[in-house]
Amino acid sequence: MYFLLTSTAYAMAPGADGGQGGGFTAIIPLVLMFGIFYFLLIRPQQKKAKEQQNMINELKRDDTVITTGGIYGKITGVTDTIITLEIAPNVRIRVTKSSIAGKASTEAKPAEDKTK
């Protein structure tokens, strides 16, 4: 009886199968999961950030932009880190370049008030 219990315990012990690739096969799912995360999440996010940085670097005077806060304005001045926007006649604000969300499309421009 003692022999039966001991042999069962040895059979259930880790590595009882001779250690044939036990550690390597455990790593394969982790590598596969990292690959999926890289191609579905990390890579597209890096690509979008690079496009945003290129757009910010190409901004110039008289471009119409929108800030992350939703303010539309026309660029009147550009420095290394600050952009001056004209949001109304003779009303200018200074914002950081990183707060620019993108260039405003022609459809999104507010209509001029012609009832004056």
C-alpha cells in the first residue's frame, strides 16, 4: 500500500514527464499576447502620435486650428512652444503647441454674423 501512494505522488510531481520543454511552452502564450497587443494597440497609437507631432510642426501663420478645449482660431504667431490664436477680431490668446487638436476643416468653421 505504501508503494502505491509513493508512486502516485512521484507521478504527480512537476517534471515527472522528463522536463520536455515545460518552461518554453509556458512562454509561448505570453509572447503571443504581447505580439497581439503590439499590433492592435501600441503600434497604431505610436503612428497616430507621430502624425499629430508632424501636424503640429507644420503649423504656420493664417492656419485655422481647433484646440483640445474646443476653441477655433486663426494662427497669428508661432514660436517653439507657443502659438498665438486670434479667436475674434482683436482678441488673441496664447496656447501651447501641444494643446492644438488639429486643423479646422472648412465645414467646421463658424458662420460669419451678417445681421450687423
